[in-house]
Amino acid sequence: MKKLLIILCTSALFLSLGSSKMPETSAKKTMNIVFRGFMGLIPYMSDPMKFKDPANKVKIHTHLSTMRNAFSNARHVKKFSLPGINPSFEQVKQHLKETFDAFELGQPDFARVRLRATGQLCMTCHTQLEPNRGAVGQLNLISRSDFTTDYDYAEFLFLIRDYKKAQRYYEKDIEVVIEKTQEMAKMSKISKKLKATYKGRRIEDSLEKILTIHTKVKYNPIKVISLLDKYKDHKNISAHSKQRFSSWVSSLNKWKGIKEIQINRENQLDKFLSKYVSKYETEVAMQGGSHEVTLLIASGVLYKHLLKNPKGETGAKLLYWISKIDHILSNTYLYSLSELYLKRCITEYSKSSWAKKCYRSYEDQINIGYTGSSGKFIPEDELKEMKRLKSFLRD
């Protein structure tokens, strides 16, 4: 039976919370409930026909309801209210509610697609937490044989924060993809003068995750250079991808000799933002990947400081800049929570001068997001939300 990666976010979150120093009774109780719901869904998530079979509707309804209710009732868990965690938590909670509603409205295929998207939400949160040394408990029963590809298994390992093992399987999958590309070239009898190049996303996706591990999650940017050197000139990789990998290497080399940056004081934060982040405030479109390394490293540094739960201006400032970084990296790396960070900035730090900046940034994102070739059309619910958020601001 093939276990879908995406729904495993619940078990990964279980590991994250179970090992933390938060009040363990409420956290473990909540995530045990989520874990039971997840385990019950596995047989149906692995088979789309089973998922929409009317005979299984009651059981699937029960397990989805269990997960939805567990997240909905977890507001009392203190760690979920932290500025760096809460946007992810609220998004997953809303996502599961809408997935449950879709299933109840007779849209099982759509509900299953939504569940498959849940993993990126979970990964966004999990990259802020300390790495795990390996799977424990029930997760020890899950192995490579439970997944169709090395890439799927690597995604699962990334999700549960077993990064060392995840990188190994991402690399194995890259080699498999290249080997298949070469085999297909031979079968199609491509001219020797032409080079068979892989034009899909899998190689880039794998290297993006490995880059994230060594920049945002664990600061060791030099460690990934030798791997990228291997592929930035590879004959079976597209020119676009190789150009991007070369940009990464160039950026990574600039971090040689720079120790991991830790922020403990306000003036340290301001210096860091001025040196590495501020210039990206107004840059909308950046090509080639030259900015990605710096922003990934900056994201990790700022998240770590945010998890210290700073008060007042500092908390608002961090949410603003983390939102900016998430927005720039959106649709490339992990799921973007940019708008949610801005909302948190506005509602939690309404007295701060940064709250107005957060609102303007949010307003800009909404206006751009709903503007197309036929003009701008912002849905009524979005207009109401903008009005609600603006009410928090002081003149």
C-alpha cells in the first residue's frame, strides 16, 4: 500500500510538538488525535477510486472530521499562537476545514487534490523547527518501499525533518531522472549532435529542497556547492536550470567565511536587514536565481529571531520582512504565507508604525493578484477583509 507523502504532515507535526518543551499534555493529546485520523485515511488516500467509493464515505468522513476538529480545537496550545507558527497553523486549519467541506459537498476528487497540497503548508512551518535525527514510533514502519519514487520518499523525509536522509534520496532521484533521460534519448535515436536534456521540474525541485536545508534550515551554505558544481554544467540538464544552478553557486561563494548570523539585539536586526534584505523591498521581478540564496538564509535568520517571540515594533518588523521574503520566493520554494504574516502584523501589532506598512503591502498584493487583462476585480469577501484589517489601524 503506497502512503501519500502529503497527508503525512500530520505525523510530522506530531513529532515536532511531541518533542518540544511546551505543555506536553495538551500538545500530545491534540496531535495523537490528528495522528489517528491520518492513519485511518492512508488506505483511501493511496487509491483515488477508494477515496470516491460511496461505500467508504462514512469512514473517510470520520477521519477527515477527526483531523479538522483536532486542529480547530487546538487553539489552547500555546506554541500555535507564536507569531512564526500561527500563520501556518491557521492556514492548515482552514485548509482542512475546506477539504472536509468539499468532501461533504460531493467533490471527493477535489478534496483529495486539496489533501495532496497540504504537505507544502506543513513544510513551510517545519523548516522553522529543529531537525529530527530520524523517524520514531509509528513512522519507523514507513520505508522507501512505501513510495513510488525516491523523490516521494525524499519529500516525506524532508517533511519529518530527517534532512540528512532526505538529501540522499533527492540525489538518488536526480540520478534516476538523468539516467531515464539518457535511455529515452537512445530509444528515440536522437542525433549524436543533439544533447538529450531533461526539461521537467524534478531536478530543480530536488536541488531547491537541498539548498533550503543548507541555507534556511541549517546554515552550511558551502556544503552544497560541490553538489551544484556537479549539475551546473551537466549535459543532460536544460540550459535554464544550469544557469540557475550557476547563480546559486556564485551566491553561495559570497558566504564563504561568514559565520552563522544570530540576532539578539535590535541594532543587530537593523544592520542585518540593511545589509541583506532591504534592497528587495521594491524589487518585484528577479530572474536567474541570484537573489535566492541570500533570501533563504535571511528567512532562516529572521524566523529564528521571530520564534523568540519579540514584542512590539520588533515583532511587527520581522513579520513585515518575512512576508516580503515569502512573497518573492513564492511558487518557487515552499508554500507562501506572505499574506498571513501581514495579517498577523496588522492585527497583533496595530499600535506599531509597521502595521500600516503591512497593510499597504497586503493591499498591494490583493490589487495585483486580482488584476488581469480585463482589469481589476476584487471579490466582495476580499474587500470586506481589507476593510476589517484597516479598522485595526490608528490614524
